Amino acid sequence: MKKRSGFFVMARLIGLVKPLTGFMILAIFMGLIGHLCAAFITIFGGYAVLELLEFKTPFTLTVIFVCVVAFAFLRAVLRYGEQACNHFIAFKLLALIRDKVFLALRKLCPAKLEGKENGNLISVITSDIELLEVFYAHTISPAAIAFLFTVVMCVFIGSFHEVLGLVAFFAYITVGMVIPMVTSKLSGDSGIHFRNQSGELSSFVLDSLRGLWETLQYGQGENRLNQMNTMTDELSKEEERMKRISGRNMAVTNTVILLFDLIMLLVSALLSVEGVVDFEGVLIPTITLMSSFGPVVALANLGSTLQNTFAAGNRVLDILEEVPIVEEVEGESEITFTEAELSDVSFSYGEERILDEVSVKIPEGSVVGIVGKSGSGKSTLLKLLMRFWIVEKGKVQISGRDIETINTTNLRDMESFMTQETHLFHDSIKNNLRIAKEDAKEEEIIAACKKASVHEFIMSLPQGYDTPVGELGDTLSGGERQRLGLARAFLHDAPFLLLDEPTSNLDSLNEAVILKSLKEEGKDKTVVLVSHRQSTMRIADEIYSVEELSKTGGRVS
């Protein structure tokens, strides 16, 4: 994870408020007036005491009483308005940030997301973004309010004597800035460590749930539980450390406030003894300071909390600022599919070379088989045709045009890609199939399922095509999921079919039905077929061996 300073993270997060600037200004205005009303309730109480003691004051008791009631009413209304604005801003921005994060993930997928921990990503999308609510609802406007409130209070107290104004200034700065900065420094990287540990725990729990059957089968339940407990204990210790720092922060803040209240009383009393100020100049500045720490105390209490918030913001920015390996192509002229070709293509995952100067021609209307041992690059070849990755050397061409100059949406419309693992969403079978074609009619869905030899199975289910699929498709067998994946490919109805092990989980009867469908589809479609099964390769017009292509550029037929 990229490490950024708190100020940088804050600046980036504040930058996202731009579309809602008007609401933020309104929240700051209402918050400032509201806090001034709260402070002046106490200040006017001081003037009431002076009036009762028959000191000369600018207000009568009637005026003071009316003003206090008005201040109390305004304080309640403005406080509600400020919080309503802040939370509207916060939740609106959280929705915008989630939208930006999902857009960023879509651009990063699949190249930059392969190997990433899903639990960690889920933690960022859910809890990390949710934590930003604290920043937007309880940090930006309170910080601005505290600054403006401090200026007004320093001017008011300073009107009695400039020395008293300076005492107030140092009091506000110490409580509102110095203490939070010291607390933040003492917290160190606790927030980042806590968020990372939380993400790792989420990944571990998700992994444990997915591997529940294997855990039970091999008696590893206690071992997994112990690991989970260890991770939970470590997370609890980190949180305890953060809470301890937060508690110390509050204790120090309250102690400093008491000290400055005493200093104000002492300084104003000394000035009164010297005849510089009267009793009003002692009482009003002292009770004003005592009653006006609210806005800066709110900032002081954020000192340790913000570490967690900035850590969450840091993780969100990691995704937003991640540069995708494959950029989407837009603005090019549309093309239709005729043929595909890989020319002297080389590709590596990190330091491991997978494909070395591979050349394959895929004529229109043909069925091309790709064979090779596990890890030889068969699936990678299909991913390069899909432009999920970019080749290091050589060219991938569709219809005679370099794939790097074809609009991404145009390319994906021309291709149907069935991977080895078919992912099914927690939804009905019909909706799972409609992912391939959102506006597909009932008869189109049925026709695709018949080609994939899965229609009869679906109709045997209690709710037919409306039958819910369990999470991750766990209610279906591997073969049933695979046939649904193939039905998706047929439903997409693209001219170029890329099929990665489409029959690996099927019995010979279903394999024969599907191969027959593929052969019939091959009359108006071009098919690239990756498989370990020799029986699957019977329908191929040409068969390429990845190992031989990488070594010699030769062909097996």
C-alpha cells in the first residue's frame, strides 16, 4: 500500500466535496452561528449576574432573558440544520466514492485484480468507505467552524484587553491544533495497521467460508478457528492501543482546558488589581473562555479517530489512483469480425515467460483447438485475444486490425469468453443467464440452454428458470455450472467464441451434445477451443500445441 501523509489524504478527500460546496458552506454558516448562540447563552448569563449585582451593563434583565431564549431556540434549529447538511454531504459523497471505486475496479479488472485478496477489497468497499463518513460529517465543517469561531471569540475577549485575547488564542490553538497533532503523531501507523489487519481478517473469514467442506473433511476446523482467534486477538490489541491513546488524549485535553481557564482567571484578576480592567473584564472573559471550547474540543477528540479515517482513505485512494495495465480503447471506428491472428506473440507473468513468439491463425468460420500441458499458456492465449492483458511483443489482430486500436466495447461485443470456472451470482438462473444479454427474450434463453444441454435440467427444478442459485452456485454441480456458463456464451451470440475447457466437468453424453451444438454453431461462428480432452478436439478443424508453437512455431494437425 502506498503511504501518504495525513495532509495529502485530507486534501484529496476534501477535493471530492467540490460538487457539494454550497451545502458545505451552508453547514459551516449554521454551525458557526449555532456555536456562537451556545456560547453567548453563558456569556449573557454572566451579564445577568452583573446586572443583579448592580454593575453597569449594556443590557437589561429583560433583554438578557429574551436573548437567551432566542439563542437557545436558534442553537437547536441551527444544530439540526448543520447536522442534516453534513450528513447529506457525507452520504451523498459515500455514494459517489463507491461509484468511483467500482469504476476504478472495473478498469483494473482483470489484470490488476488477479491475486488480490477478495476479503480485503470487500473491506475497502464497505467498512473503509463507511469510515469516511466521520471525515465528511464530523471533520471538514467542524474544522472550518472551529477556525471562524476562534477568530470571533479571540476578538470578543480581546475587546476587554489584548492580553486576554492572546490567552484565549493560545488556549484554542493548544486544544484545537497542538493536542490533535501530538496525538496523531503518537498514534503513528496504528490506523493503517488496524485497517490492514481488518482487511486480512475479512479475507481469512471469506476464505474459510468458501473452503468449509475441505476444512470439515480434513479435520482442520480447530486449526482454522485458532488462526482466526489469533488474528482477532491481534486486531483487538491494536484497537485497544488506539482507544488508550484516545482516552489519554481526552484526559490531556480536559486538563489543558482547566489550566487555561485558571490562567484566564489569574491574568484577568491581575489586570483588575492593576486597574486595567473592571470586574466585568474579569468575569465575562473567564466565563466566555470556559463556555467556548466546544468547537476546538471536537477537533481535539478527532486526533486519534482521524488516524483510522485517514488509513481508510489511504486504502480507498490506493484503488482510485491505481493505474490499470490495460486502458479501455474508445473513439475508434467500429468493425465486424472476420478473422483473428496472433503474430510472434510473447508474454510473461512477472519473470515467468509463458508464451514465446507464438503465431496462430484463426480463419473465419473455423474451429481451432488449442492443446498443451497445464501452465503452458492456453488460457493466457484466450485472455490476450480478449485484451485482458497486453502482449509484450508481437501483435494480436482481429479482422486485420491491431487489437490495441479496437474499441473495447466493440471487441467484447464480437467475443464470447467462457472461462474454466463459471461464476454464478446469488440470483435466479434466468437472471444469471441474462448477464450475457440483458434484453434476451424467453425463447432466446431457452434456445441457448438447449444448445448447452442444460434446458431439461432447468425444467426439472421446482421453479424452472426462476429457481434461485445459491451463493457462488454452490447448489449446483460443477457440470451444471459449466453448462450454464456455456449457455451464457451461446446467448451472447458473438461471432467469435473463446471456450476454455468447456466440457471438462461433463460426462461423455453431455459432451457429445455440446460438441454437436458447437459444430453446428461453427457454421456462422469462429471458435477457439481449449481442452485437455482428446475427444473434445474431434470437432476442431486445426489443432495447435502451445508448447510446440512457443519452441518452433510449428503446428500439430
